[in-house]
Amino acid sequence: MMAALKESLAGPGFVILNAIRVINIIVFLDLIAASVVMLIKISLLTSFFFFEAVSHVVAVGVSIFLIVSELPVYRGYFDKNWPLLGQDSGFITLAVPMLMLGVGVLGDLNTKATSQDALGLAFWRIVLSAGILAMIMSVVNVAASFVFADSDLGVSARHVRVYGAVAPQKVMTRSSSQRTFQLSVKKEETLPTYSPQGTLRRQMSMRQNTRFPLKISSPVDPINLNDAASSKYSRDSAGVTIPDISHHPAMHAAQPDNPPTTTNLPALTRYSLKSLFIFFAPIIIPRAINYYRTFRVSLATRPAPRPLPQDATRALNVFFFTITLCLCLSLPFNPHAPHQSIFTLTHSRLSTSTDTIFARLARLRPNETLTPADTLLKSHFSAAAARSLYLRFGPDAITNCLFCSLDSPSSYAFYYIPFHVLVPHLLHLAVIGLVTSAAFAGLDASKWRSVFTMAAIGFALVDAYVMLTYEPLKFASAAVRAGVAVPPSSYYQIGMLRPLAFAVFDGLCALLVYLSATRRYFFSPPSRAEQVDQLVSNSLSALAGTTSKLHAVSVARNAVVRDKVLKDRDDAYWRTVVAMNIDNPAFKGGNGGVAGDGNGNGMAPPTSIWEEEEVIRAMSRAMAGQGGMDLAKLGVDAAEYVNGITAGLEGNQ
């Protein structure tokens, strides 16, 4: 099904990939413009500006070189000297430097000299668009390398971009012509000489051991002098059958039924390493130096460590629970662990017959009887392809998948991956979202939200890709493929390693949260906007506290005025204050009665709502318990309120 799908994409892929080629060239031109802008606006504060300028020049050179590699020129040069950019390779080698150039361009914006105000809005947008487009198109190129390629036929995405729908036929024709050329070369030109010195010694030894001279007769049939048996490498071929060259390994090296093994793959030569180094060294080395300097500066300017905040403690507690749970799930004796392969349980090999395997398995079952699941698995276990799929996806996919067939192995992956791979990763993403939520874990953990989420998504994609493409028998030892050793089961191994990987992942996340929350590492001082927000928040909190205190004073004053004993004490206090300030001109009048001298000369107290007849009757009923009010609860609430507003007053007395 996947081969048919890729064959159907070959025609539209010609248009799509050529459109991507045009966009790639535009992106590299944008990167060149951004590097030139950064080169013009470079800061001359230190003497190291030269190296920054060199990095921009190198970025321009790499971009120009990659533009040339995308153009339909110098194809032979790239195929011979830069095979990673040749037609037989995909776009991954193009996407990786594009991604690194985009990240580097965006990283250059993290200085005052390259801010929006310093560069200007137009130039700043050029640099920003170059970085964003480079990162997006790098992902698109990687996806196109896998979508439009067919590894079974040896068709790469670049083949589809050049030949379109006839790419498989073109590639197979070219491969067959290369094989024909290799087989048509003279034998003396193609046979390698492994040890010439040993061969010479062997010939000299044979000459010395010869006790009589040899005479070679002329051909029996002098007419057929050009026969193959008369060549200088042939002897008398009477009765000898010439082998059929169709059985030669070279005729079957690239056939789909004979996939290349690790011994047939080309080795990573020194020239390939040199090509990779030339590509990535000018980009990686300056960035590594800058990151190292930034790390040293951050260590030198970090504040003193602080205790772990309460919000970060909640996040670390969740991480501790998930790590413990995942470690328990990674143990082989837990009840939720995947079942071991029946090959491992019965110590059977791939060549062992089905009846023998399940007869051994029956001895391990209760009452030496196969379970219904074992019987159902036995009915699907006769074909060799079913055994290979069982080692990849386990018994559940073999016995319970209704739409799967042995003719389409990928259908078993579509059944296995959603429930056994994606569901655990979705639960893991939910945990990551919880522990990086600002409302739950605070700002120290929330700043890692994007990093942890992208890492978790990448982990899920790698896991799904491994389960989709990994075949344990291809990478097994020769003893397993020969039917001598017990075959490994990838579904069991990966099923046990997945919770362990979750535990390691969460452990690293917990360590990063702890280091940043305690300000040991990864501390960045707050920006101006954050400082303003913090100042406004503190001011609002202070105003709210002041308002609450004023309201408490008003309530306390009301309680004092309404109580006779407290009112008398309050009046006595103010009489004392007046007596102590008698020298104050404000109190030297004849209006002393206003202050309440007790002689009846003061003004009549104003009428209060509390003195009205209806209010008095309602309060009397409430105090008597007739108003449906819980006086005990009201007393508790009042006590809590008083304790709250008078907190800290005891130490000021």
C-alpha cells in the first residue's frame, strides 16, 4: 500500500518539489540579505567583531553554494564531489544547514545592536522573515525527503523532482546500464589484486618445484581462435559448462527482493567527513563559542541561590510521582508489562515448526492447555511474515486487527501505534502541560513550557517512526537469521524501554525546573515590562491592604461608639488629649463644649439609623435567635475578621 501511495505521488511530486526548489532559492536569498544587513549593522564595541563578521560572510557563502546546488547546473560535479547534495540523496543535507542558518540569524537579534530600534523596522523584518522561513522550509524539505522517496526502488526525492512520474523507470534503467557496463569490462581490468607479493612468491615457488618443462599445445581447432576457451585466462573447456551470469551477485544487488545489507552499504569515507565538516564547522563553531561565553557570563552574574518556591515544589512533586510510576512500569514483573515473546518463553527459533512452539507453550500454561488467545494466535502463526510481524507488534495486532493483512505490513503499524504509542505520549504531554502551567507551578516552571512540549512531541515522533520502520530481523545477528538463536522481539523491548525513557525525560525536566527555580542556573533577570508589572502588582496589593485596614478602622469605630463602656473610655481618652494640648490655639475658644466637656453645652448627637425603632426590634429578634441567623457561625466569622485586621498589633504595644 505504501509503495502504491508513493508511486501515485511521483507525478504531483514533480510539481510540488520544483515549487519547493523555487521557495528554497528565495529563502537562501533572504538569508543572504539578512546576513548582509547584520554585517553592515555590526557592533564595533569589542575587538571580536571581526569573528562575527567572518561568521556572516561564511553564512553568505554557504547560502550561495546551496543555491547553486539547487539549480540544474554542475550536476556531475555535485554527484561526484558532493554526493550528499547529488541526485541520489534527499534534501536532509540541504535542510540541516538551512535550519542552522535560520536559527543563527534569529539568534543574532538577541543584542541591543540588532534590536528593532537599532536596525530599523524594514531591516528587522528582513532578518526575522529569513529566520522564520528558513526554519519552516527546513522542516518541509525533511518531510519531502521521506514522502517522495522510495528506498525499496532506490528512488530519492531529487529523482522525483527531475524525472517526475517516470523516476522509478529512469532509476532502474540507469542501475541496469551501470551493471551491464561493469560486467562488460575486461576481466583483467576488474579483478582486484589483493596481495601481489604473495601471488609473486606463489608463482616463484611453483616454478622452483616444477621438475620437468611444460609444453602447451596449440588449439585443437585452429579455426575457432576467437573462442572464449582460447583466451589467455581460459583452459581447455571441454565438458565445462559456462555459468549463467544472471546468477552473479551484481545482477541482484539493487533488486527490491534483495535489500542491501550492512556489508553492501558504502562506508563513511574521509571525503564524506570532510564535506560534512566544511558544511557545518563555520556554523557550529562560532555558535558554540558564543554559547560558551554566554554560559560563563550567566554563571558570573547569577544571584545567590534561594529556597525552592512553593509553586515549583508542586511541579517537582508531580514529576516525582510520574518518575516513580514510570520506573515501576519499566520493571518486567509489573502486571501491565507487555507479554514476553513465545519464542523467548519456549526457547524456540524462527525455523521451529508451529506445532512444536505451541506444544512447548502449552507446558507453561495452567493445566498444560493453551488459552483461547494462544489458539487464535496459532491459527495466524503459520506464515513466516506473520512471525516477523509478531516480533514487531506483538500478539494483539496479529490476532485482533480486523483490517490488517500480511500483504500490507504497514496496516499492523497503523493498528499498533495509536493505542500503544500515541496514547502514552498524549498522557505524558498532559503531565508536561500541568507542571509547566503558570497557575499550577508558577513562572519558574512555566518558562520551560515550549521547550518541554517540543521535546516531548519530538520524543513521540521518534517513537512512532521507530515502530513504523524498525524490523528486528533485519538488524538481528546472523545466528538469528540462520535459525540458530532465539529471535528478539522489538514490541517487548521497546514496550519496556518506553516507560524508562519517560522517567529519564521527566527526571531531566525536574532537574531543569529545580535549577531555574532556585536560581542556580538558567536565571535570566526580569525585563523592563516584567519589572513594571511587578511594581504595579505590588502597588495594587498595598492599596488593597490599606483599603482593608481603613475599612477595619471604620468597623472598629462603629463598635466603640455603639458600646457604652467603650464610648466612655473613648471620651475619657479624648478629654486627656484635649487637656494635654490646651496650649493649642484651636482649643483656646469658648467652644469647649463641642469637645464634650460634660456640661451639657455640646451639640446634640446626630440621629443614627441604629436608633430607629424598626432596626432596634430587628436586632432584638436576631439576638434572640428568631431571625434565622446562626449566631455561633457569625461569632466565628467575626473573630476571624478581628484576628485578621489586628494581626501584628500585639508586638507594637
